[in-house]
Amino acid sequence: MHKRILIVEDEASIRDMVTFALHKAGMEAMQAADARAAQLAIAEQVPDLILLDWMLPGMSGLELARRLRKEELSREIPIIMLTARGEEMDRVNGLEAGVDDYVVKPFSTRELIARIKAVLRRSQGDDGSGMVELGGLRIDGPAHRVFAGEEPVPIGPTEYRLLYFFMTHPERVYTRAQLLDHVWGGSVYVEERTVDVHIRRLRKTLEPWQLDAMVQTVRGAGYRFSASAP
């Protein structure tokens, strides 16, 4: 089954270039020139991944990412931000808005396709092959869902993978570099600061059920997941 990618970009030449590259890689492409068109496209047919330009007319890509993460239909769709902004703070802002990865313009279509494939692999939850329970949390791997007691927990794809790894490796301390290798994969370039951003997002996800304290910071060492008090 072909993966369906939504390209949200106001420059038609870039949309067409990316569409051609996607078709060549065996993927389907949807196009939108602004935030409103993107929301309408998602309502009509949910994509497997969104390529989102930072600088859009009307509503910025950053604001659109925040909105998509709040809506049930789109909260779990992986997002790659296309941006001319290469500064660290800009990238952190994007990650905190719910973006899974970013590609800085100008980019090669070869790099972009590689990033898309990597994010799609990470978002599939391939490791989630069974049921995992710990401290009031339960992961249904085959269904790719998380529960606090009997309540479903809305969770993004990266936070899901991070939580699954933690719950299958409890009590052990992992450095940022180790988490990057296990959760993101050694072949993907992601800065260690990214781990801190997603740890904060995971804690915020678990906070309504007062389970955020299970994600523990071990000063000078890294992070640990434990049902016991730190």
C-alpha cells in the first residue's frame, strides 16, 4: 500500500518537485498551498505524513502544527517541517509544537525522501508487538494505543515509541545518546537536545493522569522510567 504524503507549501515549484520525487519513490502526494487548504485535505483524506513549510501565508506552519496536534483526526500524523530556519531555537520551537523532524532549505529530494522513510518507519511502532503494563499504564502494541487504567491516552508517534521503550526497559538509566540510538535509530541524525524536548512532551501527555513522575531525570546521567518514587 502506497504511503500518502501531504505537501503543505505555498511555492508551486517546490510542491511539484517534491510530488515528482514522491511518485518516483512509490508514494502518493497530496498538495496544499496554505493552512486552510491543508486542513480541508486532511478532513477529506488523512495522510500518512505531512511535509509542512514553516513560512505559509496567513497562518504559519508552526501554528498549524500546534493546531494539528490538538485535533483528534491529525494528532498522530507525523510532521516534517520544511524550513529555511536553521537556528537551534527555531528547531526546538518546531519540536515543541509537535514536529517529528525538520529539513532545512535548500534540500535535496534524495535527503527528503530518506527523512520521510525514516520518520514513517519510526511512526509505525514496529516494536509494539505485544501488551505492556506498568504502574497503571498499559500499551496495546498491535492496536498502537496507550491506556491509563481504562482511559485512552492521546499520544504522538515519537512519544509512543519513547514510552514503549521505557516501559519495556524500566528502572534502568539511559543517556540521551542511548535513547537516540534505541528510539530514533542510529542511522538518523537527531541532536541530543531533541530527547529533552520529547521527554517534556511525554511528561505533559501523562500529566492528566498524574503519571508524569514515572519519567525521571537522573542528574548527570540521563533518564529512567520507574513506577517507584525517585
